[in-house]
Amino acid sequence: MALNNLGFLERLQKRPDEAYPHFAEALRIYRQVAPQNPDSYLPDMAMTLNNLAISEKDQNRPEESRRHYEETLKIRRQLAQQSPDTYLPDVAMTLNDLGNLDGVQQRMEEARQHYEEASKLYGQLAQKDPDAYLPYLAGTLNNLGFLDRNQNKIQESRARYSEALTIYRKLAQGDSGRYAGDLRRVETGLQELEQKVPSK
């Protein structure tokens, strides 16, 4: 856990080359102890795998990143079957991260599948706890809007951006400073989308 936390701190400080070996060493240890006590260590192993995948993506190592994201997703799906309230948020987060990697690699249909599953999960979670999960739902909808825009799916993109914008405006009523950047990002996405629409 100390190695994982150190790697996380280095990643926050934009030092991926230093973060990577700490995540990798933490993962080696978790691979040793998790089979002996999976209830205690599998969740931490999944967290470290996810952190390692992010670090590899930052280092432009997409295939290694994908392999670790997919292993993370497999573990988190298993954990969510046993305890959905605890682990479905983690499944949704990894799906969204994997969608981001898909986009970098121009694997657009896979990105769509991952984002759509993530948005469905965040929608379900937001029904129970809107304060916690509406921001994540809006962020994933924004990702889908961007993906649709790049594939010239104008109506779909407009619908995704508009839904994200509605959520962020609602959230901004309670905390305008926190969501100002998100609002600008979605509004910019919508403006760029309208510029792609042929004038009549």
C-alpha cells in the first residue's frame, strides 16, 4: 500500500517514470498475497493494476496499459457480483478509463461500448446517490458526445452533450466554482459540434 500511495503521489506530480516502478513493485507483492487472502487483497490489487495502467498510458505504452486495464476490469466485475454497492463504481471507472485508451488508439467502437456501459452504471448509481455519481455520469456523457462528434453522428452527439450540460448546470447551482470548468468544456464541445453542421 505504501508503494501504491507513493506511485499515486508521483503520478499526481506528473512523474510517470518514477510512479511506474512503484506501482509495478506493489503489483508483484499483491500477486503473491492475494491468492492466500483474496477478500483482503484482491480489491487493492485491482486498484494497483488500474494505477499501473494509467501510468503506462501516460508513458505511451498502450498495449501494456490495455492488458492491465482488462485485468482490472475482470477482477472488479467479479468483486461487483459479490458486493455491487461497493464495487460497481470501480467497474464504471475502469470502463471509462478503458474508453479513453480506446480513443487514443482509434478503437472507436470499443470506446463506445465501454463508455455506454459506464454511463449506464453511473446512471443506476446516480439514482441512489446523485451527489456522488451525477458528476461521473456527466463526464462520461461528455466523452460520448466527443466520440459521436468525431464520427459525425451529429444528433447523437448533441443529445449527449445536452444531457451532460443539463447535469452540470444543476450541479453548478450548488457549487458553481467546482463545475465551472466542466460547464465550459461541454459548452465548447457543443459549439464545435454546431460548427460541423452544414448551414442550410
